[in-house]
Amino acid sequence: MSFPYYGVVSSLPFLSNDFSLNRLPISRNQLKSRLLSLVPEDREQLWVIVNFHEQLYAITSYTDEQVAQMIDAAAGQISHPRIKELFEADIAILVIVSALRQRLLGMTPVLPSGALPQQIRRNWQQPDFGLAARYAWIPEVRGYLETGQVQLLERRMDEVRWNYAVQISRDNPFTLEAIAAYLARWDILFRWSRVDQAAGQQRFDQLVGEILQNAY
């Protein structure tokens, strides 16, 4: 157990999986402040993931090629084995949903590099790319995609990411990957907190629709 990790993890407030929260228990600036006790190399690894998600959701008109390049660029900057593993697991649902959408549109696969995209390419004609045993949620999200249930799709994607991050935190407490998992959950809550249940609903659906490139 490394003391800097223990100190940081212990200082982070509990995050509820309530996506309707309007105010998070800790701000972005407070988070950055808590991470200052980490060595620069560790902070850099964490912010690769944070910056990736910020960039991904800041602009909703990226092409599939651009998203694939962003994923490859971020993965190339991560040297910590466990952080790389967490990042790959975190973006797995994004890669799979992108592949499902591309196939629905009759496209050839435009995916990042890596073992998962390779398997998807090899099993392109199979309904769930031969991955349903590993990712039990694929039939559900495929159904949401095919029926155009945008908000349910987005929520389920974030639930999958959330559950994996919780598992990492439980299995590896007081580690750098536990901190990375916390940041992943914070990112999910932050994005949902920006969705106003009344005035913002239309804009939310528009944003998600643009992310999925109007596949419906």
C-alpha cells in the first residue's frame, strides 16, 4: 500500500450512483487539489483518461475516424499496466456501440487498434460480434440502438462503465487504479448533472444523437 494513494483515496467523498444529482460532492478543482500529493508521473497517467473523456464529450461532431484516433492516442500515452487495462475496459462499451451503429448503417468497421476491435472485425456478421458471453449487456444496448431509445442507451452505457469502476475500486482499494476508477465515476455524474430534467432534456437528446451520428 502506497501512502500517497491511501491518503488520496481516503480524502475522496462517496459517490452515489444517482444520475439525477444536480450537485456533486466534490468539484473538479477540488479533485485536482486532492491529486497534488501524487507524483507527477501518476497524475499524468490519470489526466490522460480525464482529458480523453473531456475531449470526447466537448464536441459532438467527431467522425468515427477521429474517435478511433483519439482512443489510440490516449492508449499510447498510458504506460501504467493497470491504468491501461482500466482505460481499455472503460472504452469497451464505446467501441462496441460504435461498431453496432456502423454495422446498422451498413458501414465497414472504423475502429481503433487493439484486441477487442480486432475481434469485432473478425466477427462482424455475428449479431453480438461473438462477445455476448463476455459482455452480457450487448443484446440490451443493441436493442436500444436499433429502436432509437437514445436516453436509455446512454444511461445503460454509463451504468456499465460505473459498475466496472466500482468493481475496480473494491478489488484494488488504495491504488492508483482505484483513483482512476473514482475519476471515471465522477466524470459520469458530472455529465449527467449538467442535464436539466426539463429545459435540458431536448438538448441532451440532441447531444447524444449527434454522438451516435444520427444512426436512427
